[in-house]
Amino acid sequence: MSDSFDAKPVSSLSNPAVKRLAGLHLKKNREASGLFLVEGLRAVIEGVELGFHLDELVFVERLRDLPPGRRLARLIAGTGARALEVTPEVMIKIARRDNPQTVIGAFHRRDHGLDAVTPAPGALWVVLEGIKDPGNLGTVLRTLDAVGGDGVVLVGDTCDPWSVEAVRATMGSLFVNRIVRTTKAGFLDWRRDWTGRVVGTALTAAVDYRTVDYRPPMLVMMGNEQSGLPPEMVAACDQTVKIPMLGRADSLNLAVSTGIMLYEVVRGRHPLREA
């Protein structure tokens, strides 16, 4: 298997492939093509190794001389993925940022339906209603990976999990989390048949998050950055909890709050070990 790239050299900023790849920064183009961009050699290698279909690879010349670059060449040999060797100026146009990564991959995304959310033993999912910040979403996915969770359910009008900003914030964890998108009505209808626990954070909750039984299978439900969970989503919870504010601040960043909840959920499953 070859450890070098069979790549087409591209130096023109008006090349159709360059325009097509740069266009994936727009949601409408991601939706139409089913593709999304991943930045960085390590992240691209992880995506390929974890079974995501790489459609197109873009890299600058020095990648050929790096051992990880030769490893990537071996991984994609015979897969049908197209490779473009571009100038730094072309890479800047595709990345739409100064000082871009030396490698960008265009991958086929994987969308899942609610049927993927099953009450299997140990199941742990995060339900995010109306989340708007892609950085928060990416951080939640990264934290969920860190605790060994299963995926996220995005409910209602949310930011796009396949945007460059969200993917970047996952630091590669996007590839191990399943992503489900659904309407609020669809989620509430599905939730009636969910046999596991549902615990959500709510401004009106009186119960401290540290006092609750988080026995799996579990859905951890979090509201959006501005207003939290709406009443109909609160009503869908078996238990609502609050994270106490002990100082002057009256709220936490959504990704931070979700991280606190997730580590509390898994704390009982992974007790401290003596050194």
C-alpha cells in the first residue's frame, strides 16, 4: 500500500474544487452535499480510522515529508478519496482563516434518528434544546467523549453540529459521538416510550444536582444559553436539578454546566482508587 499521495496540484484560487470546499463553511452547502470540513492532520487521521468516509483531502507540500502524512496516505489509498496538494494561499482561502492547519478533510457526515437512542445498560445521552453556540456544542461533545457517553440529541432550532466551529471545538470527539437531530414535538412524542431516567437542569429546580440518583440508562437534558429549558421540556423530566451558585455569578456557561452534570452522573460508576 502506497505511503505517498496521488494528489492533484492546485494553485489557483478560482479552481472549482477550491470554491466547492470553501463553500462548506455555509450550512446550505453542507446540507446539500452531506459533507463537512475537518481541520488538522491528527483529526483527519482519527476520522478515517474511526470509519468516517473521507471525500476529499487538501494538504500543503510539506505533509509528504512527515511520518503521520505517510500514514494518512496509506489509510486513504484505494478508498476513492480525492487529494489536492495546494499552495498556502489556497489553503487560507479554503480554511477562511489566517495561519490555517496544513491539512483539511471533507468528510461525509453521519446523522442518526431517535431510534439510535436506546435504553441500553449504561447508556448516557445529552439532550440539548435550542443550543445556539457551536463552540458550546463542540465542547459538550468533547466532554461527553471524555466520560464515555453515547451521543447528543439536538432538539428544535439549534446550531449546526457539522459547522467548522463546532467540529473544531470537539477536538476530534465528533467522530465517537452519535448525533441525533429532531423537532421538539418529535422528541416529546418519542420520550413517552423512553424507559430510562431523564434528569434536566432548570432555573426553578429546588434539588441540588449532587443529591440525585443518576442510575443509567440516562438522558441529561440541558436548555439553551439564554433561557434554559422551556416548560414543556421541564415537564418531560423525571427530575430537575440545580447547580448552586455560591458567588456573585447567577449562572454558568452551558458547556461548563453540562460538564459538571456529566461528571456527577459518572462519579458513582468510577469511584476513586487508592494510589
